[in-house]
Amino acid sequence: MFDALRKSWREGRAAAQGMASFFALPPEARRIAFYAESAADWAHLGDIVSALRARGASPALLTSSLEDPVLSDPAGNAFFIGSGASRQALFRAIDSPVFAMTLPDLETFYLKRSSKPVHYVYVFHSIASMHRVYREHAFDAYDTVLCVGPHHEKELRRAEELYGAKKKRLVPHGYARLDRLVRELEGRTPPPPLPGGALRVLVAPTWGESSLLAYEPEKLIRSLLGAGHHVTLRLHPMTKRHEPALAGRLLGTFGATGRFVVDPVTEATQSLLDADIMVSDWSGSILEYAFARLRPALSIATPPKTHNPNWADFGLPCLEEDIRGKIGALLPVDDLDRAGEAVRALAADAPRYAASLRALREETVYNIGRSAEAAADEILRILSGKA
């Protein structure tokens, strides 16, 4: 109890100091601000920040994580603002002409738009469609949305019609995390094949009721290990928060095999780049894997992730559902004991997928390889008043 109180006091004090330091900046040093709930958000925002700096801008970086490495940013323009009252106060008082983040539901709950004239820019942290996995009014309060692909533009325009929301600027952007994965693959020497035809299998589920972890994960892992494969489990940050004992439990059951590990860093790319095959569910990471590696993935057919019960009113398909059969194979939750043979068959068929996945990637995602530059140019246009 006392440890928790000390931590709360320490974070409250640090947040107050961070907020004061941010507002002490000269106005020109906070003309552009970025906000991250955790370090994981910089996988989507960090390259945009770098592209802005390459163009001579100096964005201020705000984070709600005291452990966020961005606080050691060499530019010295990063600030911890906490996740409580200090954050709410900063959001209400911020006067940066452009404020960018990956946080949906602005104005819906306790984080509100500023009382000052601020232009809010939303950056997607998933390739998936927006009308089922996000709440109904998740993007209404934004001025500009940087869209991953044509599906987001169609869905957001339809949302404006359905909800009577203000018309937003929708910008063809792309997906920074995918660009980073593609860059890291260039010139990279792949790990040598495992003996006996074993595969490196990355299991990367979403969280909540749609997660494969809600459907006998031991059966899935046992099947993969039983087929001789090596398994890396990468947990969603929300799973770590709500089920802190899960990783230890699974390691206790399977760690002795020497072929089962838990990747402790969700945003790390090494396990994804090394994997011969991915197993997932409705997680957006399955699209990142398929589009970066140009290899198929196995989807466990759990119930879809639905945060908008009225999503069917859009009359539009959901990308993540429409595309599943094109990026790999589906395995019913009742057949988890077949996972070992299913990944082997899919991996053997991988060469057949490369060309079709490349074409599908081009159709689905804007600005492959240059999304950060496209976003930076757009933010500078907004700042100059030319947008």
C-alpha cells in the first residue's frame, strides 16, 4: 500500500513539474505537440517527429509514462504529464496550434479539447477498419485524420453522415510501423532454418473477449510445441495490465521445453521479423506481419472485436474481416489442437502468397515507405495555414 502511495506521489509531482516545464517553453517551441499514452505510441508517432525535425521543426513530446524512453530525448523537448488531473488540465489549457496523437474518443470521456484554438490531428495505430473496433464517436472531435488507406476515408465520411459530425480533413497518410518493419527487413540476413523443419511461430493476440487467449491458450501452445515448433508469445499491453500473472503461468507450464518464450516488449520488432509464421486473431499485428513479411498468417476464428454495436449501419465491409482469407488461413477455436499442422502447411505454401500480398498491400495502405514524410508535410501545411 505504502509503495503504491509513494509511486502515486512521485508521479504526481513529476507530472506537475513536466506540465510546468512544457508551458514554460517559448511559444515557438511548442507550436507542434505530440501526445503518447505509453512508449508503444511512438511506434506510430516517432517517425513523424523525426521527419518534422528533418524539416527544421521542433515538436514537443508529451507522455503519460514515467518509464517512456522518450523522456531521454536528446532534443530535450519531452515532458511527463501523468494520466490524472494534470493531464486533464494540460489538455484543457494547451495552446499548441497543432496537437497530434493516437488517442481516440477525444471529448467522449474526460479528455477534452482545449479552450484555445488548437488543430487536432489523429494518427491511426492500426490498419484495421474504424467502424467496428472503435466507439461510435471516436473521431468526431478531430480536425484532421491521417488515414492508413482508402477504407478509412470511406468509413470516416460515412460516420460523418450517420452522426451528423463535422467534416474533417482526411489525409492519405499510410502506416509508420509498417514502413519501419519494411526498412528493417532491407538487407537483413534472416535467421538460419531450424532443424527438422521446425518453425519459429509468433503468437501475437489481441486482448479481451476476442483474444485467442480466452480460448484454451494452453491447447494452442501445446499443439505448436508438440509439432516441434519454437513459440514466442507477445502479449498485448492491455493483457499485461489486466492479467499480470498470465505470462508467468504459461512460462511455468511450457518454459521447460526450451522452445517457448514470452517477448517482454510488445512494440519490439525482432520476434516479428524472425518469425516463419504468425498466429493471431483480430489483432492488427496480423496485417503488419503479412504486409511487412509478405508471408501468410494463421487467424484463430474468435468472435470479432466489436466496440460499436451499430457498426452494420455503415453498410461497409470491415477490412480486418474481409481480408483474412487473403492473407492466410482461418482455424476454428474448436480446432486449436490442429494448430501445429496448420502452421506447417501454411508456411510450406508461403511462396505462393508473396506477389498477392504485395499487391494487396499497395491497394490497402497509402505511401508505402514514406508515410512519415507525408504526415510531416501535412502538419507543416496546417501550421502555415495553407491546409
